[in-house]
Amino acid sequence: MAVNIAAPPAEVWPWLVQMGVDRAGLYSYTWVENGLLHLGVTNADRIHPEWQDLTVGDIIAFTPARYPGGRMGPRVVELERGRHLVLDASPGAPAGTVTGTWQFILHAADDGGTRLLLRTRSGPGRPAALRFLDFLLQPAYLVMDRAMLLGIKQRAERGTQKKEQAGAGSPLT
């Protein structure tokens, strides 16, 4: 799944690293996240400097600490600023075993924008119950993932437009 964004990768990246229900949200449908799942998500509409320090080993929370089962979500396994973010989506797997990933890849476009790709994968070591649940929920995953990509696009482009508008009134020196 992919989306073209009229903003450079450096302006898209901050939106990715601040994701999480206990941070900037997941930029998707809050009526699903809050109404159906009771996650208490608030999607940010600005970059928060205090949430830009994501590192390998951190969790991007899909559930809050007060949720049954506690704060859970994929763990960051690799990141390169402005290029890619790889998350280990292997709940219940033995330590060091990756049975599923989420990969966010940012490609600089010739027009100065970004092509943001989201790739999800499941491996053969994924428990049968999770594979079955993934199969059942695949349509919902697709809808929510698409909404997330469009939410990131909207926010990054809005930031670029604001910078362009601010620069349009500036005198040339």
C-alpha cells in the first residue's frame, strides 16, 4: 500500500516517529479506535518535539496502559531517519523471533515529494491463531492502514503548505 505526499521525506518522517495511542495517535478513524475499541486516541495535528526520539527497542503502542493486557504494540527493530521504519509485529512470539513486520518506507520523489509505502508481512512462525485472526481482520486492517496513510499525507502536506504560505509574504533579500 502506498501514497504520494506533496512534502519531502524530512517533513513526513516526524509524523511516523510520533505514532502511538499514547502519543500522536495513529492518524486513522478515531470513531473505530475510540468508539469500538475504547483506546482513548487523540490524533495530533502538529509535530511534537517531545515525541521525536523513537529508537530501536521502543514500542509504538496500539493499546494504552490501562487497556486489558496493558500497553502493547509493535517494537521498533530498525529505523533510518527519513528513509524507513521497521516494526516487529510478533505478539506472543519467543524473544528474538519475528513472525510479522510493518515496514514504512519513504522514497524521495523527483518532484520533491515523498512516496510513502506501508508493507505488512507475516512469517511461517506466526502462531496459527494469529494467522487466522489476521485472515479474518484483513479487510479492517486494509481500511485502517489506508486511513492512516491518508492521515499522514494530510498532515505532512498541511505543514508544507503553511511553510510555503509563510515564505510567500517574505521579502527577498
